[in-house]
Amino acid sequence: MSTMKINKWDSAEHPKTEEDMAAYIDACIGEAGDDAAFIAAALGDIARARGMTRLSKETGICRESLYKALSGKGNPSFGTILKVMKALGIRLHSAAV
């Protein structure tokens, strides 16, 4: 009998470019419905992919606060979300549905 090794999936390991990051956020927004924590966690995945230290410097928000706000359990302000998206090179825009 052989054993199978299963690695834990980490979404932060996959988005490499700003286009990947934007596509990931778009997909998460499409799946989230009204779950703001899901979107915050998705931004956290992208932030970890980019590097929290770098993002902290670019936003002026300390790393610990970023980890907490973008954990999916935090409740980041809209201002924090906008700062993070700008630093990640992701633009928030609207479209008619």
C-alpha cells in the first residue's frame, strides 16, 4: 500500500503578476456575494504573495495591522482596502450588472 503526500494549498503562492492578482480578486469578488471578509482574505493572499513588509512600507500600515485586517477575521476600513489595492497595483472600478 502506498501513501499519498498532500500539500496544503496556499493561494499566496500562485499570483505572480499584477494581472494574476487582478484576475484572482475579480474571481473572489464574483464568488463572495456580500461576504466582505472573503474579499479581505483574498487581498491578504495577494499581499502575502507580494510581501507584507513591502506592502507595509508602501501603505504606511504596520505589518501586524495588515495581517490582522486582511486575515478574513479582521474588519478593515474601506480606506485600508483602497490603500492596499493601490499599493498592489489593483484598481477598483464599477460595472453595471
